[in-house]
Amino acid sequence: MGSQTPGGPVNPTTSEIAALPAVPAPTGVAPRAMRNATTEPVWVQRMLIGAALAFMTLFLFVPLATVFFEAFKKGIDVYLAAITEPDALSAIKLTLIATAISVPMNLVFGMSAAWAITKFDFRGKSLLLTLIDLPFSVSPVIAGLIFVLVFGVQGWFGEWLRDHDLKVIFAVPGIVLATVFVTFPFIARELIPLMQAQGIEQEEAARVLGAGGWQIFWRVTLPNIKWALLYGVILCNARAMGEFGAVSVVSGHIRGQTNTMPLHIEIVYNEYQFAAAFAVASLLAALALVTLVVKYVIEQRVKGQKREIGDRSE
């Protein structure tokens, strides 16, 4: 046995320490050889990775490169003429207007819905969650037809709108309504899981310390959800700019007035103006690429925030 100092603990010898049984590694910590998700041979892993890269190259990278190649094939002068043509400028302007209106509206709705669902218990919460997911299960074309049924000339409010000289369908308000409908789940669906994981302890602590509702929101809740909120805004913005189905139904395809960028691309392409179609498409693709880069950066921030929340909960 090891030596013992008077009144002190037993000091084990080196041989006694060596004879102790090995302590197993904590659960979830695997040896280096077992850290891979599977035990498949290396050639199988490489084959799967190669298949994924080939698929992405064929269906993503090649079409994207083709868009830019076709856009600039006839020279920069043709490209600039195509995107500065009055109908193209009108389509770009309308797309930006619809996006600039729908995204802030969805921002307010998404934050309000997420706050209500995660911070309060009330009758109808499950119904609200179901309604938030409605645009994911309803075709955008059907959504556009619903707006025509409600606000069209022969619709439920058609006569009242006509008597008050208001126009929704085949006008900017209808395009904004359709865009709002197809994009409103994105922000709420990004915030709800994060706010549920965070719980309400911090808000309750702030309330006990005397903070008001707006103080709690601005100083406690918003700093904790800012990256998820920005991520949802990015997704909502991308969806709003690229929406086609619902907007196509309610716009009427009036050139220079109610065509967004996707609708303008379809029209000029059907008229065999390929250079103009690919030029505007390249603008939309460039916006998508910028959105993708910003999305990736914010996504990393969101993952880091979720990891911190998980570490605190443990």
C-alpha cells in the first residue's frame, strides 16, 4: 500500500497506479479510428463524394455558368442594352419594390408569431403553427388564384374595390400580397426553434428586475436571436425576388407595369430574345449568389449560437 502522512491522505505508489483499471472515455468521445460516421471503405466514401460533386456540377454549376456565358456571349454592349431597356428596368424596379415591402412585413409577422408561440401558452397555438406552414403545402399558383377569387373583378370584394376605384389584381398590391403569402413562413420558422431552445428564463429574470416589455425585447430577446433573424430575412428575400407562380397569376403580364424579373425573363425568352432573357437572368442569378454568400456567413453564426445554447443547457 502507498504511504500515508499523519492525518493526511494515502499516497499510492507508481505500481499501484499502473494496476488501476483503465477509465473508459466519456460517452460520445470516440477514438481516432472510430471518428468517422461510418466504417465504409475509403473507396466507397470517395465514390459517394464524387457522385455528389458530379450531380452538383451537372445540375447546378453548369446551368449557372451557362446563364452567364449566354448573357455576355454577344458582348457587353448587348448585355447593358438588355438590362437598361425600359421593360427590363420596370421589371427590376417592381421586383425590388415587392421585396422591399414584403420582407419587412414578414419580419414583423415572423417575430410576433415566434414571440407568441415560444413565450406564451394560449388556446389555438397548434393551429397558428399549422397556418404558418400553409404556404409550404399550397401551390403558389393556387395561392394566386385565391387572391383573384377574393380581389378580382368578379371576386368577393371586386364590386367594392371597383366602386372605390381601387385595384389589387393586375396591379402592384396584388403582386405584393402574393409575395407576402409565399414568403411569410421563412422568418417565423427560423426563429421558433431557436427561441424554444432558449426558453424564457432570461426574460423572467429581466421582468423580476423591473424591465418592461420593450426593454426585455430590445435588450434580452433580440440580441439572442439576431443571427437567426438575419438568416430568416435572407431566405425570405431570396424567395421574394425569385417568386414566379403566384405573381404570374395576379400580375396579368402587363409589360412595363406588372412584370417582375422572373416574368420578364419568361416573356422575352418566349419571344426568342435570348440575349435579353439571359442578361436579366444573370442579374437574378448574381443576386442569388450574393444572397447565398451572406446566407452561409449567417448560417455559421446561427450554428455557433445554437452550440452555445446547447453547452449552457448541459
